[in-house]
Amino acid sequence: MTPIYLDHAATTPMHPNVIEVMADEMAHTFGNPSSIHTFGRQAHRKIENVRQVIAQSLQVRPHEIIFNSGGTEGDNTAIIETALSKKNQGMHLITTAIEHPAVLETMKYLESIGFDVTYLPVNEKGELTVSDLEQTLRPDTILVSIMYGNNEIGNLMPIKEIGSLLKNHSAVFHTDAVQAYGSERIYPHELGIDLLSISAHKINGPKGVGFLYKSDEISLPAFLHGGEQEEKRRAGTENVAGIVGLGKAVECLTDTEKEQRHHAYTRYQALILEKLDQAGIEYQINGNPENKLAHIVNLYFPNVSSDLLLMHLDLQGVAISTGSACTAGTVEPSHVLEAMYGKNHPAIKESVRVSFGLNNTDEQIERFTQILIQTIQKIRQ
């Protein structure tokens, strides 16, 4: 039986075009981009071409793109360097209780060295209230870090409203847009975003490469020190093949492609829910189905252990997850569902995340849903 991969929120298969260009780069473009000879200049040109492609996708200046190793480095750089460089102006940071671990663990680190962090709550639908943020803002607030779209339940955060609110405040605004960049039109200048983190492997690009958008309106010290790469903003010899792969992945995500994927993913979700309803399967959608990323649906199946369900599905060649790939496989419950429902709610141990992406088809979703229904019925019996 052909396996069915429905865990694209964890990572995505590389697009064939990405593999092709990366193989070519690894075979022919081996020069160090910092070298001044022909081989180095050739590699440098490849990087600058990708910088232009990415800048165009965000409608920002090429200079505002800093290549790095991915979302975790981007989040750490944005949060830690902003905090340390602005600590004389204040020690207060704001984030939410449902951020990715790359943000939450970084905030915990800053708390350990004396910073004051506010973790904004969400309601049972995983929604953040902008008025809560407004009430929490203080004169000594130096950074607000709120994700664009949640990686577990798919909820989109009120980024535009937050950007408007912070226009009249000196706090830097950072957003982890790793999960949203592949599907949403994100224009930082229009939204008031100062810093934005992206990872290539969430958009059918390679692992271990990404970028940080940094507005020219703010200053940000380097996180890594050493050479003068990225205009002294991120030391370390650039991963040329990875950056070229990232650029090709971005090129493949045209507005038309994003729209087609959105329609397909919306159709997949509707198909799953329709079949569950027809089979009389009790379930609940976690999050706000009216304001979310199309490729993620998080479902709570009462009296069905998520770990047991995942094991049964895996044995049948189906890959889904219980939540963030950075915490999956541990005994820790989903911090996102805990923030929504409280620590003792059964949904925390009885929910799964299904996430769509490249190569999924209607036929796969039909077969997955059939397997899912049969497995749930078996477990409940």
C-alpha cells in the first residue's frame, strides 16, 4: 500500500525543481561567496539573486533579508538580540502562550537572566485578543513576539491589528511566520512587522536554511560572530546550494499556486469532516475553523488516545501527528491545547493534527479518511 503523508506542518518533501537546482549548484557552484575570484563571485551572485526573489515575495528591500539556518535561529536572533540591545530602555517582553518552542524556550532563557516576560492567554478557540495585548503594553516593553499562524491548530493571529497598535509604541514587533509564509501573502512594511522568521523546509525547500527579515527601520546586533558574511549581520560561510533551493521553493509558490493549494486543502478538510459526519464519528475541531491556515486541521476524538491512534495509522502507512514536531515523541502534552482548554482537559491527549501539502490528492484523502474512521471505530470498540 502506498504511504500517505499528512504531516506537512512538521516538514515538507522537497519540490522536484528544488532538488534539480540544488544538485546543479552542488556540482558546479563550489566557490566561497566571500572569495573575490571568479568562483567566489559566481557563488555570491547566486545568493544575491535569491535575495531579490525573496524580497519581491515580501515586497521589501533585498538588503532587509538575512540568510541563516532556519526558523529557530531566526527566532533566537530576533528575540535575544533585540532584548539584549534594548535592555537599557526596558526589560519587558510580550509573547503568547501558544508560540512555537523556538520562541517560548528563548523567552524562558531571557527570564532566567532577568527579563520580565508576559505570556498572553488565548480563549478556547485559540484566539488572541488584541485588547489583552494593549492592556499588557508598558513603557518598558521592548519587544512583542507573536506568531503569524499557529503550527498546531492553524489559527491566524491578528497581525495587522497588532502592527497598527504598535505604531504608537517603541516596542519591536517580531513574528514567527514559518508556518504561514507558504500560503499567506505577507507584506511586512504594510503590516508594521520589524522582524520575521522563515524556514525553507516548510515550503518544499531544504532543511537547515531560512532567512530573517529585518526592517531597515530598526538596528539588530549580530547573533553569530566571526566573518563578515551577510554584511556582518550573520557570520558563517553561506549554504549556497541551500539558499538557491530556498529561492527556487519561493519561486514555485506563485500567487496562482498558493490559491490552487488553498482551494485543494479546503476541499480536503471538507471531505474529511463530511466522511466523519456520515460515519457518525464524534469529533471536535480544535481552533477557529473560520480564521486559519488551510493546510492544518486539528481534531479532537473523545475517548481515542492520540498516541494509540497515531500508532495504528502509522502501521497502515499513514503519517499524521499530535502537534509540533519539535515536541512530538516526548511525554510532554501540547502546550497549545493546554493554553486553550486547561491542563486536565481530555482533548490534550485525544487530539491529532492533519496537515496537507505537495503531492496530496483527493484519492489519498479519501483513503486516509476511510482508514481513520475504521481505526477510530476499532479503538472505541
